[in-house]
Amino acid sequence: MKTTVWVGLILGLWAALAGPVGADGTAPANPEIPPGAELAPQKQAWEQSVGGEMAARPLLKARLAGWPRSLRAAPPAPDTDPRTFLLKLAADTWRGLDAFTDLAHGLPLDRVEFENGGIAPETTRIGDYTSVTNIGFHFLAVASANELKLIDREQALTRLKATLASLERMESHRGFFFNYYNTTTLERTSDFISFVDSSWLTAGLMVARQAFPELAERCSRLIAQGDYGFFYDEKYRLMSHGYHVPLKTRSDYHYGVFYAESRLGSLIAIAQGAVPEAHWFAMSRTFPPDIQWQTRPPLGRVEYDVNGFRWTGGHYHWRGQDYVPSWGGSLFEALMPRLVLDESLYAPASLGRNGDIHTAIHRQYATEDLGFPVWGMSPSSNPGNGRYQEYGVKPLGIAGYPSGVVTPHAAALALLAEPETATANLRKLAALYPIYGDFGFYDAVDPQSGAVAYHYLCLNQAMILVALADTLADHAIQKLFAADAGVKKVLPLLGIERFAGQ
């Protein structure tokens, strides 16, 4: 494939992983307002009618299911046994996720940002907007809370019925939801339909219909209304980044890197019969050596032909470890799909082992190279300026994100690879830094300065809870996902490949 095409593919991936900016990779003109806020005239009119954004904050708080009692809270005692610590973290995290949900519409708020050292709504940024990824993780979080016995079945059903009712009212296109909506008015605030975000909503619905058969018909109807072939580009055998509805065109960019969050969406598309199985092997394990700006030279780039599938392998090498790189080297890219897909079980010689290596290098790089007492880097809030930024371990990425901030959601994702060391790391985070609140961990800490981003981000908190459910409840969410009839058919696909060098 020509280098110019590769550049297009990787730029598309960068845009996809750039965080809560516009789903097409462009930042909103004012980063303090939700993407596409100009598309929510009802919300804007309501806000103006009550005196503006500041005056609306207490009214938005009243729409929520709860509020923290204090900014800071004591973490579990240092002598608490590991399982009790994790259960306490799960309970606190769930209370926050449940609290920051719009009562009327059952939709999770994207974020709540505390400022000036307090929790008064007048000084708190309440992000009353949500993404389809957030909604998908709301389904996963409720299922996790039920598996951990934090709520009973009826409580779970009550919450998810409200969410389903809102989804059934919300505007969609070709069966897919737009990327952002206002949680107060249900107005869409985006013109873009994202492949990867849509796939996380589908994953949440798939788990929900397995966990709660009473909801299966409604969940299945929402899943079936969208055909993932809509995103598939037959020319490159890759999934497009998404679709611009006003322009009536797919994004120019594709998900070309295999070891990325988007691999779960690819598996779902194959499981639904919307794209061919060959798509799985069309994604790049490594880039060609003529792309010289890569962080490391690719090794072992040889052609494979197994069971009629053909692909090019390859790996990076760093300090005795061979691995297939991600784009940025974050734990988000490496382990997020493992929240629902047990890659260690179904792909032990490829994705499973690779996730373990990425986790080990994260730990080694942070503690040895950077001298941090804690580890786990992934896109999260910057404690210095409050903005959402990319973080990772540069040698693990093709381009590589910068290091500098540790985020609890990455530390929790590591439970899926190294449960004992990851638990010790979470305990150290809570003990060393003022990062634990009434609703569990805040979003990020700078280990050098000790500065904390006192933000709750729905997605990051939900990832913590789902990782805890898989760890404490015997792979509960992974098992529910694997029980899906379509997923069952394609699980053997994961075992075909053995990553080079591993």
C-alpha cells in the first residue's frame, strides 16, 4: 500500500483517539461547551430563560440522581485486604456513575468537573451531554453493578428501561445514533456518526440482552436497525472512521491499525455478518519500514497464509520484549476491548499475550524510566489545565503519546492483565495522592507534582467498574459478551494468529 494511503489511515486513527473532541477529529471552537452545542437550540433557549449557563448549574444538579457529600473522601484503610479494597472501590465508583445520570432520561452525563476545591454546583462544570460510547458503557456499568450485587435485578431493570426509552426517542440515521446528544433535551449535538462509538453502544446492548432477557427484544431491535456494512470500505477492506450526515459522505479516514480500541467494533461487524472475515486480517499489525517517523523499526514483517486468510505480521522490540504496537502506546488502546472480550482466553498467542506485554512495559517504563511510584497512562484529564489529552508509553506506539500523567482508569484496566500488581498500584494511588473522592478515584494525577484533575468522566469511571466486575465476579461481563450468538460464531477467528516474536 502506498505511503500516502498509510498516512491517511493513521491520521484517521489519531482523530479517533483524540478524546472528547468532535468525532471527526476536530475540536469545538470553545472546548468548555459540548461538541455541536449550536445544534441544541432547545437547551440554549432553556439556559437563557433561567439566566445563563452559571444560573443553570443548580438546576442541572437537580436533574441528577445524586451528588457527592464532599470533594475528598478517605480511601479504604491501608490494612484492608485486597478484595475488600476493590469491592469498596467498585461501590464508590458505581454510586458516582449512578448519581451523574439524568433522572428523567436515564442517560449518563459525559463529565462533571469540580473547580476551586469545592463541590458547590455554582463552581462545578456539569456536562449535560453524552456520547453513544457513554451510553454503551452505561449498559455495561449497570450490568456490572448487578453482577457485583451493588443493585438488585429490579433496580437494574428500572435504570435500563429508562435508558432504552430515551434511545427509542432519539434521532438516528440509517439505524445508527449520532455521536453526541444533550441529556437535558435529547437533542443531537453532532452531525457525525462514528463507527467505533457505535460499536461500543452495540456491545453494551449485547451484554444487556444477555444479562437481562426481559430487555432482549428492545435491545435486539436497536442493534438490528443498523448495518455495519455502512462503515465498510471495500477498496481497502477497512472500516471508515464514520459518516458525515450533512455531507452525505463517509470519512476520508479508516481504522487501519489492528491493535487499537476499534478492533472490537470490527469483530462485532464480522459477528453480525455485515463485513467479511478477511477484514480482520486487512488491518495492519505494523507499518512498512519506509514510514520512517515510527517510534521503532518494525521487525519480522512477513506474509502469512493460514486457513485461507492472508496478512502481514511484524512486531516492535524493546528491552527484551516483542509486541505488536498500538498507535499511541496507551493502556486504553491495549486493554479496553478486553473489558468485554476475554482475549487471554480466545487469543492467547496474539491479543492476549500482547495485552500482558503492554501492561508489563507500562509498569516498567513508569516506575523505572520515569521514577513514578504509580503507573498506568492513557488519554485523560491534564491536572495542569483540565483539558483531555493523550498519554502513553512512547515505545509501545507507532507514533507514541507523551508520558506524564497517571490515570486510575488505566490502572484499573491493568487488573485484566496483572490483577495482583494492579491492585497494589491502585492502593498506592489512593494512599499517596489526594485523588480519592466520595465517588472513588478522580480522573488523573501528575505523580511528580501531586496535582489532581478533580473530574469525573463517565467513560473512564465506567471502565474502572467493568474491570472490577470482571476481576471480582469471575469474568462476568466477558462471559455475557461471549454468550452472544453472533460473537460465538467468530471467536475461533481470534485463535488463528500467533503474533510474530511472541
